[in-house]
Amino acid sequence: QVQLVESGGGLVQAGGSLRLACAASGGTFSSYAMGWFRQAPGKEREFVAAITLSGGSTDYAASVKGRFTISRDNAKNTVYLHMNSLKPEHTAVYYCAARIYGSSLSRAPSMYAYWGQGTQVTVSS
């Protein structure tokens, strides 16, 4: 059983930055492609970013490309989401997820088997 625990969320002013972290345990982290998703109030969960096993390839939603960066440290079993130039519309609960079967990048939540509990990001104007 893979367990994922997010941290790093909080309240930040527009234009600020945050770094989210997701620590994995209970499995072989370097064998999982990882993703970040978010869910704003009243909206469906949406894809934010994904990264392959070694971190060699990444994918981003158009709305965050150039602003957010996903990275991973397999020695620390941790995936990160660096968020810069934040806007109020980035306010959401952010979730990390592990893709157990398949190593390619995916934007579909159904492709991810394990999920963290989420961390709240609130951007004030």
C-alpha cells in the first residue's frame, strides 16, 4: 500500500510562490509516475502536472505551464510542485497521485491508483 502525504500549502498573496511536497511511503517510489491535480470549490478535479519515473519528462496543464514546475527526488521519495506568480484562480486543494501501472505521463485521474489527502492553497488578491 502506497501512502502519499502532501505538505506546503497555505495562504499566499497574489504574485507569491509556494512549494508543495508529496512524500511517499510503502512502495518503490522510483517505479511510479507521479502527478499533481487540484480541485477548486464546486469544480471537478483537474490535472496540473505530471512527471515520469526518472523525472526526465514532464507535462503541464496549459493554465500553469511556465508558472508551475514539477520535480522529484527519488532518493527522498518526494515529488514537488513549485508554484510561482500565483493568482487567486489557483486557489484549490492540491493532490498528488501515484501511477502504479504504466510509466508514461497521463492527465487522467483514473490512471492514478493512489492519492494523498490534499493540501489547501489559498491565494488572496
